[in-house]
Amino acid sequence: MINAVGAPQSLLLLGGTSDIALAIAHRYARTGVRIVLAARPSERRIAAANELKGLGCEVTEVDLDARDHDSHATTIDLAFAGGDIDIAVIAFGLLGDAERAWQDPDLALELAEVNYAAPVHLGVLLGQRMQAQAHGWIVALSSVAGERVRRSNFVYGSTKAGVDGFFLGLGEALRDHGVRVLVVRPGFVKSKMTSGLKEIPLSVTPDDVAEAVTEAINGKRELIWVPGTLRVVMSGLRHVPRPLFRRLPI
Amino acid sequence: MSDEAVPAIKPSLPEEQPMIPQPLVELHGWGRASGTMAHLAQIDSVADAVSALRTSDTTRGVVPRGLGRSYGDAAQNAGGTALDLTKMNRILSLDAVGEPPTVTVQAGVSLDLLMRALLPFGLWVPVLPGTRQVTVGGAIAADVHGKNHHTEGSFGNHVRSLDLLMADGHVRKVTPQGDTAALFWATVGGMGLTGAVLRATVALQRAETAYFSVDTDRCSDIDDLMQKMSNGDEGYTYSVAWFDAVTKGRHLGRAVLTRGNKARLAELPMKLKRDPLKFVAPSLGTLPEVFPNRMINKATAKAFSEVWYRKAPKRRVGELQNITQFFHPLDMVAEWNRVYGPHGFLQYQFVVPFDQEDPFRRCLEMIVNSGHLSCLNVLKRFGEGNPSPLSFPMPGWTLTVDLPIEHGLDKLCDALDTEVVGAGGRVYLAKDSRLSAATFRKMYPRLDDFLAVRREVDPDGIFNSDLARRLELSKPILGGAA
């Protein structure tokens, strides 16, 4: 349970090697916190586990393959084997090459599966577990790209639009069961996923996102933008007529 | 006294009724900081309790709940069941002539109700915590203490026997001596994790009046206070100090020390002699849910502390005070915890042994210098502890502060934990809402004795709570079936 001063006892990071997930883990890391790192087996996962162990956390590594839907139930079972999970973060995702994605059916499908189908499938499984324990937070990493899908990355954007809607709805469904869902809409995050891309204004770091997540959970907020100013920007952009929107350099 | 306060004395009749699944409701402790949802089962009889236990979801378990005055998550059970025992509030029998006199009550009887019922007989509840709004069951589970701990010990010391609903669905009578002693003492202070107390027999004291003869001393700093307490406490049955946790520097820990004894009939003026056992419990009403989070801020905390200190006389001897004045000024205002706003607050109460005055002072300095503001601060000297493995009191200094939940409070509390553990002290579970399992283990060296009893009487961890899961007192540790 998240205690009276906002410290969780256990975290589940789905996509446990993502920069944002690890930044969140670092924010909550303290002696005795149980962290389950669910990700594909890799050197990176081992390194992340060792680093968190060095901070006094009790770390368990669990295999997660977003595209292998049949394996998801086992992943969640293993993640909850050590007891309740206070905060579960769904942080995996694929950006893909935007121009290739809308012309390559396999890549488009992969994006849809990894960014939408897998989070939905895992979200339902998590929801069942959280409903039974009647407390906890599910944190879903959405994106402003899904808030108004734009020409420049619409395959990715559409998956985030879907996942955003699903988790907002899941939050409504679970709130009477004592479970909260936080939907996070970051702008451009400087991370390994976006390395090589050109930075845009209002860029943030994974740690900025992590800080916003911890503050949102403390304040029991269920939808945030990172940085917060993007909320205003997006609320403007949402209403720009399409002929004009199409001409914007975004 | 009013008649309606005393319930009819009749045993509850067992009626087998199927339990209807209860909807989830949010339950929180008095601090209101980390509530969770649980099924609240209304228990009206022993049969209800047995049936609720048998039909509850065994993975999340059940926890007994009284008036919800423990500050943290002791009577919360996310996703499981909480047995609301407050309707089991009958006083079953009274032996007023025995030595000592005893009373047998259902667990949901509050100390308020009990006091009102006993005073006309010239009988007195031996241990009263800072509020009368706790149940007898809760008083046992938390092994509560009062201003007379240094002379009378904690509540468990006065319990002669109790009926415990066990995890296997049977009700067992347990006593402080004999075969059931280990289970009895694990239940005292056991936070409801050995079973649900359904009924208890408590030894009482006699009282000639419902008044106290009180001496008040204003102390200019913490050293002055500790010296006065060390030298004079033994002359009083009751002793406690309020101290200022806002003022820094030379007057760090300035305090108002109040000590007293039960007043004898001869000490009362004529006016009070006519009704010496009158219970004065005025109510100033209920606080509405309108307070913002920062109600306790630098300005209000400073002003409160100044007024509280200045309003006390430098020294006053032999003032007569009634029960509410002396024991329970906060009971005059119902739901006073709302003053802290929706984020809630936590109470940090710790004890360190007598030879650990330096860490004790460091803790006080840390609190005062932290920027976190506390108004209701209590300092007391404890006497001997009792055989309970999880009971809080031990001979030493105990200090309590009320801290609104704010950014950085976790760091202050963690730092205090480190000092307390280093000094061989501990934190009070009835107040706690944040301790980690590892720190808890260091504070309670007899934890394994408790777990051994729990493993024996509840191997599957049927009795469970948010506190039990947080402090790792539940299933995986007990080794029961997963």
C-alpha cells in the first residue's frame, strides 16, 4: 500500500527497461521497496535490476513479450506473486519510422500490437488484480501525439489515442473498487526511444515525467500533461480546423 | 447521568443468518491519510462474527474494527472484510463488590459508555487514552496507555480474560496466566491479528469522585521539563506534558506539565460534593468538512503554541478539574481531525529508554527545526511494560507529535526512525501509518514471539489488515497456503 506519506511498497514496471519506467523507479527507490521489472530478458534489464538493488530495493525480473499475448497472464501472475502491487507502470512502446509505418503493413500492425493491443490486454489483467486488492495505481504512458493525431506520425499517434481512451475509461471503471488510473501525456521526451530525432520546444527528460507522475499520485490526479503547459497548447490545437491544422509545421 | 447511555444488560442471542455480501466502502484511520476500500460487515452478535469470518474472502482476510481511532491503517483491509464491532456494545455483567471490582463487556463498548455506566457505582476505568471514543476491543488490540502509565501500566495489564474469535471460527476464552497466556499477551497489542476480541473482563478501580486534583507547572525549556518530570512524577498517579514544537532556540521544548491524582471526596467544595460522581462531558459540536490543507501553517501553529503556553499558570497547585478538562479536552469537538484538511495528518509517537536522553533531544530538535508544524505535542514518562510482544510502552520517554501530511514529511519520519532505532526505542503501531517492515522489525525485538503465536492460531493469515501487509505480518511470512 502507498503509505500515509506517499511512499509505495511495491512497483511493477511493464517495459521495465524504458527510460521513463526507470526514472519513476529511481524516484520511489528506498530500502525495502519491492520492484518487479517486467521486460524482455536483456543485458539492460540485468543492469537496471542491479542498479535498483544497489539502492536497497528488492528487485524481481519477470519476462514480458508485448506481442506474445498468451504470455501476458503468466507475466502478471509472476508480478503479483510477491504480494500486492501499489503502482503498476505501463511504459513500453514503439515509435517506429513514421513514413514507413503507414506504408508497411507489418510495421503498422506491430505498432498497433505493441502500443495498443498489448497495453489493453495487460490493462485488463492488471485491472482484475488491482480490483481484488482494492487499492493501487495503474500508470499508463500515453502521449500528446494521441490527443490530436497529426499527419507526421499518425500510426503511432492513433495507437496512443486508443490507449489513452482505454485507460481513461478503465480509471472510471475501477474507481469504485479503490483503484486509480493515471494517464500521462508527455510531449517530446528525450530518451532512447527518441534518440536521433530532432528536439522540439517543450521537450522534457524521463526524470521530468517521473517527477510529474509521483506528484500526480500524491495529489490523486488522474490525467496529466508533461510539461503542464502542454495542456494549454493541446487544448488549442485540438480545435484548429483541419485545413489549417494540416499546414502547421508539426 | 442520562439513562439512555446505559444499555440493557442482556446477552446477545445467536441467530444464524446468512451474511449478505457488503459493498465496498472507504475506510481510513483517524489520520485520514491513506484510506482504502473494504467490505464492512456489521456485526451484531457472536453468530454474526463467526458467519462473517467463515464467508469472507480468505485471500484478503478480515480485520476487526471499532471506532476507527487508530491513526493509520490498523483497522483497514483493502479488498477484504472489516468486522464493524461497534454494535456489540452491551455491558454484560458487573461485579462491584469484588476486590478488585470487574466488569464484563462486549468488545464494541466504548470507554465513554463504560465510564458513564460505572461512575454512579463509584467505579473507574483504570486506563484512559487521550480519547474516550475507543472500544474495549480496540483498547486491548492497541494496548492503549494513558497519563497513568507510570503507575498503572497499559490497558492490557487490567484485562482478566477475553473471548477471542479465532481464525478457525471457534471462540476461545484466554487469560493472562495459564495455558492461554501466550495467546492472551499476543492479542494484547496484537492489532487484531490473532483474532477478534468479542468480550472482555476488565478489573476496575474505585473512585470517590469524578474530579482530579491537578498541579500545573510551566517549564521554560525541555531540560527544565525533563528534570521536573524525573523528580516529581512518582508523587502523582497521572502525569503528562504538552510541549511547544514550534519555538526554536533557548526555549526549545518549553512546556506545560500537568499532574494530578483522583480527588478524594473531602477535597471537593460543598457545591460539588452534592454530586461527586457527576460526569461532565460538554460537546462543542462537530467540525464540518470545510478545512483546507494548510490550516495548520506557521502563523496558526505559532499563535496556538504561544497561547497554549501563556494561558497556563507558572505554577498552580491543587486545582480541581473534571474528567473532560483533565483527560479529554479534544473529545469536546467531534471529528476534530478534519481541521487538517483532506490530505490528513499523521501522528508520530515514539519511546526511547531513560538512558537515551540525547537521541530524545535530537528527535525533538529535528522536529522543531524541520519546518513541519505540530500543535498537539505530548511528552510523558512511561513505567514498566507488560509481557505483550508488540505492546508499545517500555520504561522511558515518549513523545507524540501531530504532523499534517506535506511534502518532505517522509524524510523527517525516516530520520526520526533512525534515531529511535539507534536508541533502542520504538514507534507506536496504533499511531503508525508509514513504518517499513524492516524498521518495524528493528523496533520490536520480540516480533518473532508474536509471529510464533500467530502462525499457530492463524497459519493462513485470515486475520489481515493493511498494517499487517505493510509490516509483513501476513500470509507469506506466516508460511500458510498461498
